[in-house]
Amino acid sequence: QLQLQESGPGLVKPSETLSLTCTVSGDSISSSSYYWGWIRQPPGKGLEWIGNIYYSGRTYYNSSLKSRLTISVDSSKNQFSVKLTSVTAADTAVYYCARGGATVTRPLGYWGQGTLVIVSS
Amino acid sequence: QSVVTQPPSVSGAPGQRVTIPCTGSSSNIGAGYDVHWYQQLPGTAPKLLIYGNNNRPSGVPDRFSGSKSGTSASLAITGLQAEDEADYYCQSYDSLSGSTVFGTGTKVTVL
């Protein structure tokens, strides 16, 4: 059964870099033709798509975050990661990783449980 | 600010039918891109409820159904139950921004 688990610091200082990793079990990132994505949800607010990475390594980013965002894959560890630089309080959110389908128009069928990241000094 | 909008809340009595509209534009829903729906119970991750406009994943009760027409889509819940109290989000793809887009979300309250 496919499972995704987010991990990383729960507290990040303003202006620093937020780094999270999603560990995938039950499927191989490099051998499956799916895209893997990051989504976030500020406390009490709605879902915001952050970006996707395909098994090929091709990335798609939310234009509002693009200048600060990097999503990458580590196939050897069956993980994918997100880095967001120069964070502010507005980046405080629950961050979810998820698996999509073969194309970006397909749904996000599997989600991690989410991890709360607070940006504060 | 999302390009796909939903009403902040809808409510209904147990057993009633409620619908949640999801309004987009010609660059997303109106362009023919599929709409998917997610249910988010309090304190949990979103769960896929409807995919490809009107398809239910295995295990989702047939009380939930989806439809799409023009630049809008809709989620219907018939025979509303207390356990359906949750936030619901639609999702599609927007060709103008090249982005996955989520609706603004709707909280369903069972009276």
C-alpha cells in the first residue's frame, strides 16, 4: 500500500530556508510514471498548490513561489523534497506531499498526513 | 487568490441533499480540464472523493456524486450524514497559469 510521510523542522526562522522531505513507501518514485507534488494549507485557510515533480525530474512550480522554490527527487532514498527560501510568517502552514497521476490534470490520489511548519523567530 | 471559487459554507439537515458549486473560467474548468473533489475531515489530510468530474474511488459511498457543465462543476451529497461534516475542495488545472488550482473550499455543516 502506498504511503507518504513528510518530515522536517517544525520551526523555521524568518528569512531562512524551509526544507521538507517526503518519504515514499509502497511504490518506486523512479520507476512509476506519476507526478509527485507539494501542497500547503495555512492555519484555518484553504489548500494551495506549491509544485510538482515528475519521475523524469521535470518540475512545475506555482508562479507566486517560483523565485524561492526548489523541488527535487532523491531516487536512491525514494524521497522527494521541497526547499523554500527567504520564508516569512505567510509561509506558516501544514505542508502535504502527495502523488498524482500520469499527467498534471489527474487527481492527487494519495496524500501524506501533513506536517506543520511555523515561521517565527 | 484562487481562480476557482466555492461558497464558504453550506448546511443541511440529516438525510437532506446538499450541493457545492465550483466556479471556474475558460482557462480551467471551461477549457475541458477534469475537476476532482477532496474531503477534508477536521485535523486530517484531504482525501480524494471524486475524480474525473464524476467518478468515485473505491470505498466512497454513492451518496457522493459530481457533475460538470461549462465553466462550473458541482458536488452533491444525498442522504446527508453527521460524518459528512467536513471541508470540501474542488481541483482542476489552469492553462493560463500552468498550475494545479484548488477551489476556495466549502465547509459542510450538518444541522
